[in-house]
Amino acid sequence: MAETHVLFVEDDDVIREATQLALERDGFAVTAMPDGLSGLEAFRRDRPDIALLDVMVPGLDGVSLCRRIRDESTVPVIMLSARADSIDVVLGLEAGADDYVTKPFDGAVLVARIRAVLRRFGHAGGPAGGSYDDEASPDGGLLVFGDLEVDTEGMEVRRGGRPVGLTPTEMRLLLEFSSAPGTVLSRDKLLERVWDYGWGGDTRVVDVHVQRLRTKIGQDRIETVRGFGYKLKA
């Protein structure tokens, strides 16, 4: 099996070198870059399996780098931020990041988060794991909600007959909603099922991804149930 290739962009020499060594000990192949511009060049050259981007790097900051990557690829992105309450966390998620880790971080925690993201991406650019049977739809894997069509076998979404481009995380989120239309799913439940957070996590990750999904499938398609969570309108 080929090694998982990680692009790591971090301007602090000590953190960059120590984290690279820790990841390599866990079996990852790592390309470590000190700034955003060299990170973008490395991404385009090497096409890594996952990108770890520090928010505050010179040349091209992590949020802008995330946007550039997302314009070209659905490769998973994890943002690294020094402050859990920073607006940078939300900006990174809005730019297309799939998750974030707060610094300082424990190496084992970072590896666990990387592996969780890779499990749901399946290393093939699409969702992995989970079970979505075809009993919910008389047309096999095709689920229809008004002008929205979700093909759970082909992993494709169409709105008004036109294809909708979703990241793997957005696709998994939509699959959770479409597997139980009209059912309220709590943020904690979505963190567990979509982000593989058995221990809980920051619900801002869910909120930002729901908003991103709404902009693609229709703002009124997913309803907020205050104090409980979200549901897909049947």
C-alpha cells in the first residue's frame, strides 16, 4: 500500500520539523513547506492526499491557500489555528476546509484527526464508510426532494437537472440528511456520523458546512430547528 502523502504548511521551524518527524514515524510521507506560495507550488506538483495548513503563514495565508486548493481539488484540508475562538477558524471552514485543529496540539491527536478525515474521504476523493441502503427510494439509489436529486450509488447530486459540485464532506453531510428526511439531526450526531468525532467536537464545523451546503442545494432545503439541530425538508 502506498504511503499517505501529507502536505504540511507551517512557518515555525520548530513546529514544522517536529510535526513532520511525528507524522513520518506514523507512516506518512510528508512534504513540509514554510509559506503559502511554496505550499501551493508543492500541492500542484505533488497532489498530496491531504493538506495541513497553518492559518498564519507568510506569502499566502492559510485561508487563501485553502481557497486556491479548493478551486482546483476536493482533497481534504485541515486548518491549524493557534486560537480556538479565532475568526480564522470560521474563515478557514468557509474557505473549504474540512476540519481544524487548535495549536498547540498533541501529535497523537493530530494523527487521529488526519486518519478520521481520510477514512471518510476513502483516499479516492469521495466519501468512504457509512451505509446508505436503497430501501428509502423506489428508484434504487436515487432520492428525490423536489428539484433536488441525490444519487447515493453514483455519489452525484443534481438540482433542477444540473449537477451540483460538492466536496466529500458536503456529500456525506447531505447523505445523512437525505437518509432520514424530515428527521432532526443534532449537531453532535452529525459530528459523530460525518466527522467521526466519537468524543464530541466544535459544532461550528457543522454550522459552517450546513451553510455551505445550503448555498449549493438551496437555502430553504435544510431547516434549522432551534435548540435541536437541522433537518432536510421532505
